[in-house]
Amino acid sequence: MKASGEGALGISKIGQIAVPVRELPRAEAFYRDVLGLRHLFTANGMLAFFDCGGTRLMLDTNLAKDGLRHSSILYFLVPDVGAAFERLQSQAVKILDPPHLIAKMPDHELWMGFFEDCEGNTLSLMAELRP
């Protein structure tokens, strides 16, 4: 048995994240057209898969039917959080907390803002701004 700690299971990255949705076509349009994620495929009219920088994002109507109402907060990394939020606002996305400074790190500033998808899930855009 390996000792606990880094690499004990061999995990190297997150391969897929599931997001519960009630109305798949509406959610597909939001993640594809508003967030600009690349649609990979739709399965059985109940699941839709998107690519997010090599991690699969799965929209799942079964989770919503099973009573899971909201997902964990997904933090999408963007180069310009201010411009990204302006685009969200222009598309009538519900903004929960506009971009603001979270922390000053030795080599960058961490900025985040929060919004809702069309299913009521809280999402975030974040940027690591370097001088």
C-alpha cells in the first residue's frame, strides 16, 4: 500500500465535470453560444458534452431529475475578466458579483466575478493578471 499524499492514486487532472440541468437544449445553447465552449456531442437527448481546455464538461438532465439542483462552482480562466463580463452583460446573463480583486500574489493579481447559467448554477470567471 502506498503512503497517502501526492500521487498516491495516480490522479493527474480532472477528466470530466457534471453539471445538472433541467432543460438540455437551453443549457446547450448557453454553454455553446454564451460561454463559447466547443460542443463535443449529445447523447440520448439527456447528456451534452463540451470541451473546456481538455476537461469534459457534461450537462446531465438525469442529475436534475434525481434532485441535484445545483453544481459546484466552476471557475473558468479568461485572459480579460472585465471584457468577458461585459460580453455576459450584453447577453443578459444574470451577474451575481462583478469582477473584483480577490488577492494580490507575489507575481499576479487574482480577479474573479460570479454569474448564473440559464439553469441557476453559479459560475465564475477568473483572471490572473500579471504586471
